[in-house]
Amino acid sequence: MKKILILIFGMGLAATIVIVLDQAFSIPDEISGILYFISIGVAASSILNYYKE
């Protein structure tokens, strides 16, 4: 249960950072969409590898 909550928090944090950067700078939608999904994937992968059982 702890791993799932940390996973959701990490993916939400990564998505929030990309959305804030997208609003702070004028990034095209094609680039911000790719960054959004890549950052969520990297966050999920790193958290699952860290908490590997």
C-alpha cells in the first residue's frame, strides 16, 4: 500500500512540474505533451525500482 501511495505522489509531482514549466515558459504543446508522459514514466520506473521487493 505504501508503494502505491508513493508512486501516485511521485507521478503527480512529476506531472505538476511539467505543467508549471509549461505555463511559466511558452513551450509548444507537442514538446510539453512528450515531456509530460516521459516524466511520469521516469518517475514510475524509478520509484518501482527503488521499492523493488
